[in-house]
Amino acid sequence: MLVWIALAVRVLYMTFAHTWRFSPIEDHFNFGHEMGRIARAVATGYGYADPFNGHTGPTAWLPPVYPLLIAACFKLFGVYSNGAGWVLLALNSVFSALTIRPLWEIAQRSFHRSVATWSAWIWALYPAFLQYAVKWVWETTLTTWLFTFALVLALRMRGIGEDRHESPTVGEWLGFGLVWAGIALTNPSPLLFLPVAGVWIILGCPLRDWQSQAGKAVLAAVLFIACVAPWTYRNYRALHAFVPLRANFGAELYLGNGPGSNGLEMGWQHPYMAPDQREIYRRMGEVAYSKMRGDAAKAYIKQDPLHFLHNCLLRTFYFWAGVPRTSVRGFWKQYGPDLNFDLITIVGLLGLLLTLTRRIPAAGLYALAFALLPLTYYAVTVSARFRHPLEPLIVIFTVYLFQSAEKRWTIWPWR
């Protein structure tokens, strides 16, 4: 029921608020940004290419799942059309609503039904958790759903919340590998958490089963590699280099840490904004350009490591406290969302701390997710949407924190 309520709220909002009507400024760049550009190239016969303006050649700037989804909508409803915008935001809304099911199961297994029910209602109705579904053509809600589902699989395989539990089967391990392959081809950043989750599952089995479980985990890894391999092979053929998932790390590293960086991305040096950089990118090719920018970033970091450390600390703060919005005017428009973002972070982290203190089942796994998922963003770049895959857990911990509060009578000293 809550999945349908959440879906209805999201679809009704984005329909009547007309968020599916994207501005044509900069040739519709806000419609999917680089993903939209790649999708346009696919839909118009240029292949998986051209992540910026103009024809710049084959790309692996972004992994394929969501750009190909956009491309399918462009083929069916028209490139950058209102129909394609509505369908894509409706699909985002589906992914966001489906997140309720694994969110509920996580809360039910580690805590109890009341925490699960309240967490699901908050996810369904709280505006801050709707925004990436109803406004952004990007992979954020899909990644969040897949990651939350991967957590549920880990809990099931470890037997959290069950009275009796048998060691994971081959089928469960293969499902685990398949879901993580989907994450890798959508947004590889959460992959830092994959080996930790796999080891955590094996350690929950009886010692006598560790060898057999390790063998099943290897089968899951083989399936994972088999799912990712066609994309890697395509990259080798198109870019003439070994690119397992995406090719933009060096460029992004420079944009976050080059001379003049201040903890945020230096967008004015990004190929989509800087014609000179775009021409260098087109002339060199994506792999060589990214390597050139990455080498420059590493040289500058080596020259001034304190500046890099300062940027990392700033990005860590921005990840949890919100990214400054210099283009917004007005107190409430500027600081209101930040206050909401900060409050969610504070109560969520306090709830996680309480979960660890009380040794709630799987608390260590949740803490590792909070520790590992942001690491890449601390070092490279940061955006408010990067926190979204952790927000289902933040909601659960927030509800648990408030439901754990105790009523106490205050005795004033003068009474």
C-alpha cells in the first residue's frame, strides 16, 4: 500500500508542478546533463558518444544503464521532448517508491515493525526524499533502490531477524552478484562496500561452512564479472584502452583538486562549459584527456598536499551538511534547505550511534556503509544527491532514535 501511495504522491506532484518541462537553455543541457547528451547520441545514430556539446567521439564518461534508459525514452517519445521528460521522472518515481519495500524490511529485521512502518511513511511523504525522483533526470533513485535492495539481500543471507537460519545458497549468492552488477553499471561509487558486505555475510556462517561459502562467493564474483565484461569489452573496442566501468576519474580529480579549487567542482574548467577544454578533449580523446588531467591533479596534490587535505575536509563537511548554493537569493531559499539537510544528518547519525551502542543486529554493517560510500566523494567532488543512497538508512535510524526516547518528569530546583 505504501509503495502505491508513494508512487501516486510523486507522479501527481511532478505532473501538476510541470517539473517534466525542462528548460531549453543551453540546448536542454539540464535535461539529463551528460547522460542526456549521450542518450541523444545513441537515439540519433551516433552511438554511445558525445557527453558534451557537439560530436566529440566515443565515451565511457558514465556507465551505461541510465543513459540507455534515457535513450530508449528519446527513441519512443522524441529527443528532449516533454513526453520523454514525463516518462523518465515517472520511472524515477517508481524506483523511489520501490525503495520502500527494502527499507521496510531492513527496519523490520534489525529493529521492529513500528520502526519499519514509520520509516516507510516518512520515505513515502517527506518532501526532501521526493526531490531526486520528481526533478532530476539522473540515476540517483535507481542507485538508491538497488543499494537498499543489496543491503536487504545481505541481511537475508546473514539471517538477521530470523529465529532459524541456514547458510546462504548458491542462488542467493548469484542474486547478490547480479544486483551488485546492476549497481556497478549504474553508479560504481558504492562498489567500495561490496567486498565488505561479502565478507560480513561469510563471517555470519558457521566456521565449518566458510570454505563452501567462499566458493559460492567466487561464483557470485564470476557472475558479476560476466555482467560487467560486455561493457568493458565495448570500452576497449571504442576507446582502445582498458576501462572497466568509466573513464572520467582523472578529469573529475582535477576539477575537484586543481589550482584554484575550493572543495567544490571547478565547473568553469569542465569540458561542457569550457570550449577550449572541450576542444582538447575532442582532439585527444577521452582516455588521454582524462589521464592528462589526472596527472596534473596528482602533481598539484603532491606539490600542495595541505590544500588537498583542506579540500577533502570541506567536501566531508559539505557531504553531511549540504553544498553551498551561491546562485540562490533570500534567507529561506538559501538556508532553509540547509537546515533541513543538517537536521536529517544529525538525527540520522545520532540514531546510528545509538544503534551501535545497543549492538543492534547488523549495526556494524550499517556503520561501514556510512564510512565507505562517501569516501570517493570526499576525495574528488561532492553534491547533495550523493548522500541519497544512504538516506533510507538515515530515515530508519531517525525513527529508531525518536522511538527510543524516554519520558521523564523534570523537577525544577525551585519547586
